[in-house]
Amino acid sequence: MRLSGVALAGLVAMALSGCASQMSTGPAPETAAAPAGGPPLPASIPAQDLVGRWGLAAYHKEEDRARTEAAARGQCRQPYNIGRGPGGGVIMHLADQSQPQELLLKGGPGGKNYVGPPDEPGGGARDREIVSFDGRVLILRWLDPEISGRYGTSVYVRCAAAGAPAPKGAKKG
């Protein structure tokens, strides 16, 4: 049986369109996402810079940030302690966890930094983004919208070393 040129061209066109539609339904190899669970990128902030005693407060509206920083400073009577982890991270709490655990400082795209569990790359669902850090004030925002809605944005203000004299002009008591 001999196919005419028109019929052959039609079959070839259908076969090629079938291949093209199959190719377009899945991601191209060069655009496929990298597998999750790889090692996190290094953070630009060393973990030891976060270790210490911190006053802690949180806000939900950006206009409350300055007031919240002052409130955090007042919490140094009952500081939140960030410890050094045995694996090079920091000991802090995750959302809804009663026991602190070791969290890593991780880098992410665009030079962002995160604090979170070691089993996720930077920017994972249980991470907090380091919004700003100047050595004295640390601001962390939960990435998960539901958690962020409950806990807000955390402001940590470094407390004076235990037994250190209060800065001049500081109120006592």
C-alpha cells in the first residue's frame, strides 16, 4: 500500500504535534527545579553573632516597629537566651514548640539570610527571614503566612552582659 504525499505529510505533522504536546506538558530539563533537601547556602551572618541574651517582643503592623523595639528592650529583665548549638547553629524555638532546638543560619537567593531547621534550604516553610540585623537589634519574620499571622514579626534587642553596668542615662529598676 502506497501513501500519497498529502497523507504522509498529515501523519508526520500529527506525530510531531503529539511529541510537541508531550514535551510542553513537563518541565524542560534545563528549567526543572533543583531537588529539595540539598545543603543550605551559607549565611552572611555567623551564628555566633546571635548567641546571647535578648529582650524579645513582636509586632504585626510596621508602624508599631519602634514601639516594639522599646518594649523588647524592657524585656531584658527576663531575657530570651540564644545559645550556641553543638552543630554550629543556634539554639532557639520553632513555632509551637515548647523545647528549643538547634537551628541553622542559612543563605538564600538575593543575599537573604534565614534561621531554621537544617532539613530545609534557606527560605523553607519553617524558616524565619532575618529582615535586619545590626549587632544590637535583630528582626525576624516567619515565612509561613499562618505562623506569621499568629506570632508577628519578632524584634530582639541585645541585653547588656549580666553584671555589666547600665549605660549612662539608663533608668534603673
